Amino acid sequence: MFLQNAFNGEQFKQQIVKLIEDRSVLNEMSGRLKQVVTKGAAGKIAQDILDTITASQNK
């Protein structure tokens, strides 16, 4: 279900950024994304979201 929504691209990424306030949600999502081993568009989107989360954690 998580990656199905990822195909909404920027809108989905913005929703993820809104969740960044809650560190426990963030850490769980980061862990799940790191476990995703896919190729093509889904993998690229997952990596983009992971990068966004990581950047937000480092603020």
C-alpha cells in the first residue's frame, strides 16, 4: 500500500514531509523504505522519499 501511493510523486512527498514532526513515524518509515528493494520507478520514488526524510532528520 505504501508504494502504491508513491506514484502520486510530489504530492505524496509533501504529505511525508508533514509527518516529519513525529520522529517515531519517521524512523519507522525510514526503516521500511531501506528494506524496499525494487527496480524502476517505484525504487526511484522510494529513494527520493528516503532522501527527503533523511534530509529532514538532519535539520
